[in-house]
Amino acid sequence: MSKKLNSLSGLGGLVFSTDPDFKLEADETPVENKLAAQQNLRIWLERGRGGKEATVVKGYLGSNDSFEALAKLLKSKCAAGGSAKDGVIIVQGDHRDKVLKLLLDLGYKNTKKAGG
């Protein structure tokens, strides 16, 4: 059953079409990597349950591979855990100043602290 669902998942929910001219095309559009200087990144501090703090970087546009590499670099330089998905990088702890300096050094010139 799971193999059947996995094979249909790439269809985008399409099950049946009555259109005789319908052609199924892959929706894979290549994601362009914007240059670091063209990225508009914002850095927030968010507080979660129990008052835990997390540094959040939003606004990244580019390929998933370069996004994952940037997240891994930021987490390793801050010596903290975190996650990266949907264009949002989360680094555990308050590392806003360090993340801002790292991003500016990497060439992300339009990076700013945001929020309160």
C-alpha cells in the first residue's frame, strides 16, 4: 500500500482527468541560486517553551543544498544545535550577533537584525 501511495505522490494529488489533451508534466522547476549579496536575510530571537531562546534566520532563497550547507556552517560556528527547513534556519540559543557577523563575512550584505 505504501509503495502505491509513494508512486502517486509525485502527481500532486491528480487521480483522473477527463481532458483529452491533458499531458502530465513534472513540476520540477530549477531553483536559482541568488548571489549572497542579493539575499535579504533577517535575524530574529524567538522564545519558546520554558523561556528557551532560539536565533532564527529567515528569507533565504536558493537551492536546498546550499541552504543546508549554510545552516550547517552557522550551527557549527555557534557550537549549537538547531534545524533548517522551509527557508528558515533555527540555531539554539541567543547567537544573533555572531550569526550576523558570520553572514556579513560570507557576503550576505543585506542581512539585518529584526524584531524587538
